[in-house]
Amino acid sequence: MVFERLFRAYGLPDRMRTDNGVPFASTGCSGLSKLSIWWLKLGIVPERIQPGRPEQNGRHERMHRTLKRATALPPAATLAAQQRRMNAFRRFYNEERPHEALNQCTPQSCYTPSNREYPTRLPELSYPSYMETHRVSTNGLLKRRHVVMYVGHLLHGELVGLEAIDEGLWHVHFGPMVIGGIDERRNHKGYLSLKVLPM
């Protein structure tokens, strides 16, 4: 996997800013995807821009425009030739071209590797002692007392934390992220589903 290779080489970032497309997000619980779940387990917080607001990731969008102009208009005749163009662009963009946002320095001259190493084993998420922890079943459910709560099938096998907010009200956490809320007062025949909270 590309991300694994990059994390081994350069260390783990604190957060990853992305759009809301696949593979970064999904239509499931709080937009979690398999990739963002993996990132959270590595201690990387997914930071998604608002849908339809590419200007919130303006530097990245600007780089895409520069990349397209330099390498794909028109595209190279072969895949190998296209890859050579991409490699040359990456060297030029990172090592030679001064960037206004970096006071005319190159990205390479400003880069500092992360001191967070990629782990040999994926750590289990841990939660503060004031939270109840529950493991999500294969069908995306967790049981608390006599109530079954649906939190999402992508979280099967994962540990989630329940934080009491008020009488019968809970925030559901996956790592540092609040993924939704449970209102036990809306118990319907022993079944509840996660409600996504406004972010």
C-alpha cells in the first residue's frame, strides 16, 4: 500500500486534510472509510473539507492545476513517458521551484520528517477511564445492558468509547473522533441507531 510505504519512509503525520471522496470518506457513520479508520488507529486525524468547497484545500488544488499543465496537456504517448514527466515535475516542484507561500524557498528545504514512526503492530485504541468501552460486532452492533445499538458495519471488531453527556445521552467515540450520539430515551424495542452529530 502506498500510504504504508510513505509512512515507513517519512513517519506519521498528525492529520491528513482531504476532500470527501473515496477512499478518504464514505456515506457511512461520520463519513468513516476503511482508510480513515486505519489512519485513526495510527493516531492520524482525518480532516475533511466541506463538500463542494475545494477552496478549503486551495494549495492542493493549485498544485493539481500546475501538475496538469506541466505533465498532461497534452498527455505523453506512453505510460512510461508519462511517468518520466511526473518524476521530472516532482523533482522540479519540490527541489527547484521557489514557492511564494514558503518565502520563495523550495518545499524540500522546508521539509522536516515526522518523529512519529510507523508501528510494527497496529495499536488498539484506548479511551479515558470515564468512558465505557465496547467492541463492535461483525454486523456493526454493540450491546449495552439490554439495548442493541447500531454504530456501523465498517467498525466491526473495533473498540469504541461511550461518553455520558446527560441522562440517557451518549457521545460515541472512535479514537479522538466523536462519530455520533446515542439517545437511550428513544429506545425502540431494545434497538437504537447512531445519530450523526453536526461537526
